[in-house]
Amino acid sequence: MENVSSINALRLLQAADEFRSRLAGEFSAVHGISVNEFVLLMHLDNATSKRLSRVELAGRMHVSASTVTRMVAPMEKIGMVAREVDPRDARIAFVAITEAGQTRLDEARPTFAKQAGYAFRDRWEEGELQQLSELLGRLIPPAAADLS
């Protein structure tokens, strides 16, 4: 059973890497953002008040807070995100999506949908995709799952 689990885990990682690499070229060339930046903007867009702390963002993206800090710095410089301080506690800072970030996200969503369609349409029926999505959803903690 342990060997089967290892093989399944490796297949999931390979599938995720393959899907991410299919998206990467067009995202960068057309939209000037990486897939990871797109995902970061999606999380901010779906958050209450369109903002999250770096720690919350790191948890949703399954990366470290320092990785979020490195990702956010260039995005902040070009105006896609902004730093907001909590008015009740100045020690707490949030990453917020800006109007420019929202525009970039809205422009990139059709590309994401198109590339996802290419990845799935020649191999999967609609019912199979729904089942796959539900099964994969079990692997994701609730706070990170809602990107619809």
C-alpha cells in the first residue's frame, strides 16, 4: 500500500507540474505575470475585503510567508498589489489587490480557462472532470480551496 501511495503522490505532482508548465508560457508572454502571481491575485480577489495577511496568503498558497514576501515585492512595485495596515493594529499588514491587479487578473482569467480547456478536453468527459475536481478537492484545506 505504501508503494501505491508513493506512486499516486508522484503522479499528482507530475500532473500539477505539467499543467503549470502549459500555463506558464502564455501567461508570461500575454499577461506579463506568472502562474503563481495569477494564483496570488485570485486568492486576494476571493478574500473578504480583497486582502489577506501574508501569513494567510502563504497558507492558502501552500508556501512560506517569506516566499509570499518575495512574490509580493515586485507586484507592489508595478502596482498590482498594495500594502495596507490594519487601522486597529499597526503591527498587522495586509496584501490587497489594486485596481491594476484586478484588471490584470480579469484579463488573465480567459487565458486560464482556455488553457485548462486544452489540458482536459481531449482526455476527459464533463462528468469525469467533475468527479476528478471533487476528489482532488479533498486534498485541499477549506481556506485554500475556494478560488471559483
